[in-house]
Amino acid sequence: MTANFLRPNVTSLIQHMDQGVLESLKRIYRKNVLRDLVSKDSNEMIPFLKNINMLHVNDRISIAWNQVTLETIRKSWRKLIPLPVPAVC
């Protein structure tokens, strides 16, 4: 087994999910968790934060993934697989 070292800044060229899709997913996830936190009464915030577990995280990631737009996914793959430009009459 050998290790192959890549040049710096190559990740964004070969791993397109790192560019926009994961960033969008993380942003939506954080927004949803903060929305849940703000909607709680001030007495319920500490228990809410203490009760966050992997099931809660998985549910929130699933919700966030469903909110990632198709356009975001298309844009992240545009460098690797360019889409044909529609002809304009």
C-alpha cells in the first residue's frame, strides 16, 4: 500500500461536494437548529442543548438535505461535467 500526496488546493478540483453542496447543507442545518433554539422559552434552552443527540442530529441533517436545491448540486458539478448551453433563437 502506498500513499499518494496531492498538490495543495487540489481538493476543490476533484471533490466537488466540498464546494457548494456541503457548505449549503451545513448552513441550512445551523439555521434550523438556531431556529429551534430561538423558538424555545428561555427556561427551555439549556435542556434543549443538553438533549441534542445523534438521533436529533440525523433528523436535522435529513431535513437540511431535503432543503438543498437542485441548482446548488448542479453548480457544484459544473466544472467536471459541463452542461450543454441551450440554443437561443
